Amino acid sequence: MAKNEQVKNGVIFPSGPKNDAYAKYFVGQSYLQGLVNDPAVNVGVGNVTFEPGCRNNWHIHHDGYQILLVTGGEGWYQEAGKPAQRLHPGDVVVTHDGVKHWHGATKDSWFSHIAITAGTPEWLEPVSDEEYNQLED
């Protein structure tokens, strides 16, 4: 049984439906619940939930940024050229404009974060199983 199984039902906000719109940019299953749906606000805010082992591809936010507010489970965040950071509830990650990075669950735990995103994402290659499996659990 995976750790933090309760995260799959939502922690603070609902986990939302399967994240089919962005599935091609993820390894594994994620769920996405949009939280701000106001066309006058030029910032995306969503609750993203990751099944154990799920992670998104490397990506860059152009002309913007991304802030992650970790709400449940255990996960990883990594910027290109730097070691991966283990994430726990209460952690806050700020990714600046143009920084290549990825984030996702640990191998054995559900994970959720609120993503506050501005700018245009450029989706890149997946985080390989080899890279991911080298991370210390």
C-alpha cells in the first residue's frame, strides 16, 4: 500500500478529475482541479495530485513563473543542474522565469500541491526512469 493514500481524495481542495489534458506531459497518472476560473486573472491556480511514481516532464515557464505550495504527501522538485529536493506539506517552491525543472511524487507516496502559474509553459523531455529511480526515498 502506498504512503499518504488519503491524499488521493484531496487534502484541502478536491483532487479533481484525471488530468487528461496534460497527460502527454506526465509519466503516470495525475489529477487536476482548477481553483481560479476568472478570465480577468492572468494566473493559473490548480490543485495537482500525483499517484505514487507520477511526475511531469522537464519544463520551462516563459515570461512568467511557477509557485508550488505543497499540501500533502511526499514529492520531488528538481531544477536542471541541481540535486532534487524532497518536498513535504508546508514546503513552498518558487521557480523563476526560464528555469528548466520538474516535479512529482516519490515512488511510494501520493503527492499534492497547489500550482500558481504565470506565463507560457514549454514542455520538454520526460524525466527518465533511470534519473527518477536514482532519487533517494
